[in-house]
Amino acid sequence: MASKRRRLSRSGEFDRVYRDGSSHATRYLVLYTFPRKDEEREDVRLGVSVSRRIGGAVDRNKVKRTLREAFWGLADELPPRHDFVIVARAEINDLIEKDGMDGVKRDLEEALAKARST
């Protein structure tokens, strides 16, 4: 489990990533990336956004846990001093049911590859 300081928690932090970062979409999620240049800390921070279209609280929390676990499983591939926000699309439940964690990791790797190529 990621420590609290490796998470985006304030709406202003999310807004900065949305406003000043770049977005990379797949069928199941949108990945926003924002390089932090002025901060000394090297760690990567993550925020996850899951709307009510996904389902009830139990479903949304399951999606958030799955996205966080898949993201931190790819930690070796992440650039330092970046903030990331993952926005789940409504179809993510289908991916989790069909392919589980492996499917989510593949989709996240695809979004990260798009982010690196820009």
C-alpha cells in the first residue's frame, strides 16, 4: 500500500494535474501526467478518480484498489517527480471482470507508453 504522501489528496493537486499536465486515453481509463520541476522530492504521486457511473461505493472502491495496485506494480517504469491521475471510464468493470489485474496492468502500460512517446 502506498504511503499517504505518495497520493494526491487535495482538489487543488488534482486540478493542477488536469490543467497543466497531459492526458493519454485508452478504452478503459484516462491517464493524466504532470512533471513537477520545482519540488525536491523525487517520489511519484498518484490520484485516482472513479465516478458514480462505475457503480455503488463497493464497486468504486474495488476499482480504485485495483488501479492503485496495478499502478504501483509498474513503479519501476515511472519517471521520478511526476504526479499521475487515473480517471476510470465506465467500461473498466468489464475489464476487471474479464481479465482481472493483468488486464488493468496492460491497459495502464499502454497509457504510460503513450505518455512516454509524447
